[in-house]
Amino acid sequence: MLSTPLRFASLPLPPPPPPPPMRRFHQKPPSYGPKSALFFPVVFLPPRSCPGQGSRRGRGGPARALDAAQSFDYESRALEDLENRSRLKIAIVGFGNFGQFLARTFATQGHALLAHSRSDHSAAARSVGADFYRDPHDLCEQHPDVVVLCTSILSSEAVLRSLPFQRLRRSTLFVDVLSVKEFPKNLFLNILPPDFDILCTHPMFGPESGKDGWAGLPFVYDKVRVSDTEERVDRCRRFLNIFAREGCRMVEMSCAEHDENSAESQFLTHTVGRILSKLELKSTPINTKGYETLLQLVENTCSDSFDLYNGLFMYNYNSTELLERLDIAFDSVKKELFGRLHDILRKQLFESPGNSNNIKPVDKDS
Ligand code: NAP
């Protein structure tokens, strides 16, 4: 009877699996579990080997089987290396509504998270696996790769000035996610040490509009100051990749251009939502689609803080002009309606033959 090794040696090896498809940039990787959620814009790596499989085959085809086992080990190590290199240590400063919303996705993608805020959000931080620091000195001493400023627009200058920059690495990347862009750009350029990198961003969605995922939602960014060393360019790219791999529509745009566009799109949307909320609209049994849209608009805009809305007004030059145009537009619509009503009333008063109250219009010249 043949010994086991020889029996395996006589079995033909199955053909190797077809090569995995090449992955295009910004395409999601397959999931290898929570640790592997980081994004690599290269090629799919093969799955990890099943325990024992390599050694069993090894008896049959020594060179090939041995190679396969080594290759799988090597590849799983390579995968881990890639994961570690892609993982960022991100500090979120301002851990309120939006900070926590971002943190959930950052955590799912496997990044190490630190948080700091005026109020105690330690429980919320714990729930996403982030370390919460009451004291900004303690936070900065952790040497995050990236600091994301996520406070209200109105408080951002005071908060930024309260950070002990000297405790951070000299190459730290500062990112903001404020809903206006020229203001934080100037703030960063004026306050941050010149060695720090600056990336201004605006994820144009929030906990309400992005609750079912970020696919297709716009993400605006401006690389205001990113040193051209390979490491720093790569760090910036890895941060942007967080949004790209969620499927965001990545829009590179100057901060000034963003503010011009967002006065029209964002400030107008929030203003109309807030005006409608004053009407205390109620759902009816015969809602039209248009009316449903209005109800949805109120919900989307009024769930954000008034500070946020106020910030959109105060820190975007274009907002004042937009409010004035809105006023003029509303007046012009009212004039059109009342003008037509006036014409009809005049006709009834002065021209209807059967009207006993028929009054002859006074001839101005007589
Ligand atoms: P927000 O009202 O604009 O900001 C709340 C955050 O600011 C909290 O972290 C709060 O800290 C902090 N804060 C407020 N006043 C402060 C003060 N005087 N000193 C120190 N910290 C103060 O609401 P948000 O929705 O969380 O927005 C945060 C940022 O993200 C804003 O800049 C906003 O423009 C931007 N953003 C928001 C959305 C959105 O849909 N919500 C979308 C894109 C961008 P505590 O909670 O610790 O008190």
C-alpha cells in the first residue's frame, strides 16, 4: 500500500485560480473583515490561505505547494503592512453632531481616533472606539497624523487658538470641515505654524442627508498647503481616500469658488427650510410630492444647529447679497399676484355693465 505522501504526490493539482481583476482607483476593496476595511488603490490581494491546506498539498508537489504557502503568508503580511500604512491617527476637535457622524465612518475604515471637545463626549467617543481627551494638551501629545477641526464656524477661531501646536509634530496635517471655506482657510494660514499642512474640505452632507451612506454625495476640497514630500502627499491622499472609498463625488475646488457656489446652493436651501419651519407645516392625508419635499427640507435643515446656519450667513460674503435677492424675488412674486388681482377688481368695479355700484373712473385731466 502506498504511503500517504506518495498518494498525494500522484494526485493532479487543481489548476491555479484565475488572476483577480485589476481594481480601478476609487473602487471599494473586497471586505476582509473590519481590520481590512482600509482602501488600497492597487490590486485585489488573494484571500488568506486555509490552515493546513498548504502543508497537505505540499506533500504532493513540493516546489509548487511550498511556494503557494509562502506566497499566502507573504501576502497576508503584505496586506497587514498595507493596512498599517493606510491607517491614520486622526484627532477630531469638536466632537458634536457632525464630529461624531464623521467618526463613525473613520472608525469603520479602521483609523485610530482621538477626540476633544468643549463638552464631555467621552461616552460617544467610547462607542466608536475613540479616545476622548478633555485637555487639548493631552490630545496633542498623542501626535495625531491629522487634526480635523469640526467645531461650529463661530467658535472655530477660539478653539484653534486654544490648541498647543508646540506639542504636535511639526508636519501635522490640519483639515477643516466647516461649511464655509474662505474663512477657515485664512484662519489656518494666519494661525498655524508654517510647517503644518493645510487641507480645507466640506463634506456637503450631514447626519440627515448622509444617514444611508455617502455614495454620490459631494465632497469639496482644496489642498491649500501640502508639502511636496512623498510622505505628506501620501498622507493627504489617504485622508481624501476615506471619502472617496465611501463613494463621495470628489470635487477639487478653490475655497473662494466654493463660497460663491454654496451661497446659492446651501445658504438658500437652509434659509428656505428655516422660513418654512416658521409656518409649522403639518403632514396631511393628501400630501403631494412637492409638499413632501418641503416637509423633508424643513427636517433636513432644521435638524442642524442654529449656530451652523448663522455661521453660513456670518462667514460667507455672498450670503448677504443672496438674502437681499431672495427678498426682492419674494416681493416681485407678490407684486405679480396682487397686480393681477387688482386688475380683476378694477374691471369689476368700473367696467361690469350690470353692476349697480358702477363708478366712472375719475378723469385726471377733468
Ligand atoms: P455646530 O453647531 O456647527 O457645531 C457644534 C460643535 O462646535 C460641537 O462640537 C461644539 O462642542 C462646538 N462648539 C460650539 N460652540 C463652541 C464654543 N464656544 N467653544 C468650543 N466649542 C464649541 O454643529 P455641527 O453640525 O456639529 O457642525 C460642526 C462643524 O461641521 C461646523 O463647522 C459645520 O459647518 C460643519 N459641517 C456640518 C455639517 C452638518 O450637516 N451638520 C455638514 C458639513 C459640515 P461641544 O459639543 O463640545 O459643546
